[in-house]
Amino acid sequence: MPPDVVDAATRSRMMAAIKGRDTKPEMTVRRGLHRRGFRFRLHDRALPGRPDLIFPRHRAVIFVHGCFWHGHDCPFFRWPKSRPEFWRAKIGANIERDRAARTALKAVDWRVLTVWECAFRGKSPEQGEAALDGAAAWLSGSSGEAEIRGNDSGAG
């Protein structure tokens, strides 16, 4: 296993600086849906999993997940080469926590949409707009659980 390119203290500082809310993909979803006329609350602690966006009027929530932190099966996710046991346990626990939150929300009649970071990572801005249009259509509809993912080729 190759050594890390930075020392442990620097890596720790870098990892600690990663935000859990108000991320770039989350802000993109928030701005895009607000622009489309949807109003929402943020990070309600009373709901399982503390969803990123809550739409009480539609009885719907949206989780905006980063592909790395939530172990998405897309071209943007790769298992780290250093400390593989740690990362498999950490990301595995995130995946299980996500599953439990979705199940708990559905049990109390909330609709759940997961929007993946890769939906906004591409070469064309139309890809991101299409993801936002999909989220808006889902909110206006009645389907229970859905997800919006990026172009699986990774090219956009």
C-alpha cells in the first residue's frame, strides 16, 4: 500500500474540514428547486436521518448524497487504497444508516428522494438541469421512493 502524500496531522485536518451540510451539490439542489417554486425546510432533527430538504406540503424529503461518503456505485466512487478496513467499515455504516433512515421515513408515510452528487458532475450543465427537473417532477407527483443519479458513463 503506497504511503499517504501528506502527514497524518495534515490528513486529519483535511478530513475534518469536509462539510456535512451546505455542500455544493446540496446548494445546487436547493437553489434549483427554489427557483422552480418549491419551498422547503432544512435538516429537521425530528425526522429520521435528518433529511437535507423537507417539503411538508408534499410530505416528501430529499437526501443529497456524496458518491464517496455514501458508497454510490458510479464511476466517481473508488475505495481508498490506504486503510481499506477502516473505509469499508465507515462507508458500510453510512450505507446502512441511509437504508434505515429511508425505511423509517417510509414507515411514517414520507416520500423519499435520493439525489446523488454524480447527477451534477458532468461536462454539460444540461445534465444538472435535467436532474433538477427530475426532482421537481418527482415532488409534483406521487411516487414513493426514487433516486436521481448521474450519467453512468461518468462523461456527462
